[in-house]
Amino acid sequence: MPDAIGIIGVIPARYGSRRFPGKPLARIAGKPMIQHVYERALRSRLLSDVIVATDDRRILSVVEGFGGRALMTSRDHPTGSDRVAEVASRVEGAFYVNIQGDEPLIDPGAIDKCASLLREGHAMSTLMVRITTWDDVFDPNIVKVVTSSEGKAIYFSRSPIPYVPGDVRSQAKASPDGYFRHVGIYGYTAEVLDSLHGAGQCWLEVAESLEQLRALWLGIPIAVAEVESAGPCVDLPEDIAKVEAIIGMDGKTNG
């Protein structure tokens, strides 16, 4: 991985998930999930370093045990972005990329695409993927994003956006058109991270439980690039079997 650009990849890893305590340490195909994410991030062409930012010494110990780099951070951070901001205050870099710790099949190319937007001069960046089923449009666990003609985020929501008149699920259309799922990876400058952390949570992000809305609330533009596909997230223990099935079909163990 090249050092010159100074893009730091940070994987926030909190132990106390409400729905899945200890999730970063859950075993997937013989490895803890955090190791899958870390090793995928190492395949990025643009990151100069990868750091796990955790609030628990059990996670710290596991990461260091497989040869990774980890930092202990405060237990009080309300979001991953706040945890990344603490890392940015301690580790110098030109840019920072927040990589979700519950995406064990994250595409290293997606990390690079998010990082590339920062290199092009954007202060904050993220990704989206086209939605192909109406069930996903109406699923509150799938975050939707609407963008401007310039590729900047207008809004993110768990609700179907844009608005859909009538019961579109009964229509004969094979797939929805113009709907995009947000892919939860973020890039930021150090200045943006400092602004986000300093502002504290806003009512929009609390209402939707979406941390990226803090940036829009503050008037920080978010550049959004489209990717062709996005790997599955592990939200609940039962999601592990789905990921292991994909790993098995690929004939590899994400190493």
C-alpha cells in the first residue's frame, strides 16, 4: 500500500451492539469478523494504514493477535464517525475512510472508490448501489439515498425516497427505477471530522438513526459515487450463515 497520500482506513468496532453483543468477534469461516474486514481493507490500493478503533480490550487483543493495528477509544462515542474523529486527533493523515466493521465481504475496490473522491477534492464521500427490488425500497433496514445532478447527497432515509404513490409492489414492473441503497462507507478530511464531532448529534440523525445526516444538517456536502454491488452486512447472528455461504461459493475464506 502506498504511503504518499496518507489516507487512513479506520474500522470502528464497538463491543456492545444492542442486537448482537460482541459482533466484531463473531466467527465467520474460521476467523473473527473483524479480521475479515481488516484483511479486505489491507487489499486497498490507496490506504496508507488500516486501524481498528475499539472500545473494548477483547477486540484490541484479538486484532493484535492476528497482526493488525488497533487503538483503544472512548466508550462514549455515539457514532462511528465520532470514533474515527478520535483516531484522527491521534494519527496524522490527509484523509480518513470509515470502513464498517460488520461488512466482512467489503470490496477493496469500493474502499478505493470512496477514497478517490477525497483525492478529487471532495471534503466528504460515500457510495451507493442501485436497488433492484421493491421489497428493498420498503425495507427500513435498507437506507435509501437521493442525489443531485452533481452527484451530491440530498437526503438519506429509511423510508422510500423519493415518494412512491400507491402500492407499487403490486405493479407489474420487474424492478424499481431510480432508487439507490446507501453503502455505509465514508471518507472525510480531518477538518470535516473535527466539525462533525464538535457539533454533536442533531435531531435528524437521532430520528432516522443515520449518522451521515449530521453532515447535511451542518451544510457539509457529501459526494456520492455509484458502485455495481455491495456485500451483505452482519446485523444479526443469523446473517453469518449467509456470509459463509457466499465465501463457500467463492471457494475462499477471505484471507
